[in-house]
Amino acid sequence: MKILISNASSDPIYMQILTQIRQSILSGELVAGESLPSIRQLAKDLQVSVITTKRVYEELEKEKLIDSVVGKGCFVSGANQEFIREQRLKRIEEKMLDILREGKEVGMSAQDVIKHFTLLVEEEHI
């Protein structure tokens, strides 16, 4: 798991970390049952406060994206698959809207975009 912290970002450090771990889980990069670094190890690796990483893990646990097991650590949860699916569908919808907007900028109608999409599906045999 690669986490990048930007000092130039207007987002607080904990939010940058939270967003990146959340995204890794929602994208499937981190899968159910996979262990996360300990709070202390993550803080050391990122050179941030243990309080910061603790806050991130607590928020992820509230969202039911991770589970904490006393004495064993934190793991990606497998219990909230519907939430993860909904979040992934939301990302797909956002990308589709971006495509529609960009198509409109170059003079394509929604039907033109759909035709192009259909061609791509047929070419890829999806």
C-alpha cells in the first residue's frame, strides 16, 4: 500500500491518508482479510503522529471498511461488500458523466457517445 502525503495540499494529513486507504479498499487494491500496518508502523512509515494514524483507522472502522482485532491488528473488512459496491458504482457514474461532458465539448450527442461505447464493448468482447 503506497500512501503519498502532500504538504502543498489543503487537506489535513489525516484526510489524505484516510482518502488513499479508503480508495485502495474501494478499488479492490486492498482485499477483504488483508492486514494493514499497525497504527505505530504506519505512523513511522509516513513520519506522522500516532494520533493521526489512530484517527484514520478509527474513521475507517466507523465506515465498516476495516476491522480491528485486539492483539492482532487491523484488517480490511469483508462485511460491508454492499457499501463497497455502491461506492464503486458511484465512481463509475462519475466517470460516465465526465465522458458525456467531454463528448459534448467536442460536439458529440449522448447517442454518439453510446454508439462509441457500444463499438468499444464489441471490440473488447465484454
